Amino acid sequence: MSVAANRYARALIDALYPAKAEAGREQLVRLNALLDEKPEARRLFENPTVPGDKRKAFLKEIADALGFSSEIRNFIGILIDRNRLDLLGEITKAYGRFLDEKSGIVRADVITAKPLDGAAERELVASLEKATGKQVRMKVSVDPALLGGVVARVGSTIYDGSLLQQLKSFKARLAQE
């Protein structure tokens, strides 16, 4: 994540938090998704040889169609003026991270040996929330190499309850004895 993207995201979150912060995230995500779907639109926005007036007129059409707030319109206009719209994806991610931080939400990357059902996922979320003292948003992936159990990364902390890790620990204890 670039320093510039973090600065833009921090400035926007400071301007929108708390009342309009979630709506701001949704609008950034929608614009970024639209530009991913329509690469020709992204190229037009990011091309510094296209006059700023033309890019801003195009932005107005998109913002009107998507119902963007004046704050998001102004913010995107600033990115266009400074030829920094290429940072929109990074800014969107950083903005989401800052919003979660301000809202007391942490993200957990979880790896399981097999897919979790709804009840197991809720139980795991509750356990992580108890351990962290914060609300947890989980992204789960499956890795059969774990054999069983779960590995969760929350920030820089790793909670390793995998069968593979337990077997390694058992092997190390046996080797010591």
C-alpha cells in the first residue's frame, strides 16, 4: 500500500467519519468495481492528456447515475486534478481498513482443513471476538494440508489450532524426552 493512498484514504475517512463513512466506502467500492468492469473508462479517467474538464464531466455523469454524495464527487475530482485516480483501488482498501479500525472491527484471515458450516463459523467468530475483544470480520479459505483444525491470523497475531501444528509440537516433545 503506497504512502499516498494511505494519506488520501485517511483524509477522506477524517472528513466522512462517522455519519457518512459507511456510505463513502460503498461509493468507492462501486466506482472501483465499475472502472474494473469498464477499462476504457478507467483509461479515460487516468489519462493526463485528456483535459480535466472532460474527465470531470464524465465523473459527473457517473456520479449522478450512481447517486454519489458531494463529498465523494469532490474527492474523486481531487484525484482527477492531481492525476492520482490510478490509486483508487489502494485508496479503497486503505479506507476500508481505517473505517474498520475506527469502528473497532478487526479482520481475520482463517485457514481451515475443510469448509465450515454456519454454526462452526459463528462459533469461531465468537472465539476470536473473545480473544481480541473486538468485532471480527472473517475471510475463510480451505487448505487440506492442515489435516484438521484452524489457523487464524488477526493482525500480526496467529492463533494456530491446526492438527498439523499439534503433531509438530508432539513430535518436538517426544524428541526432547
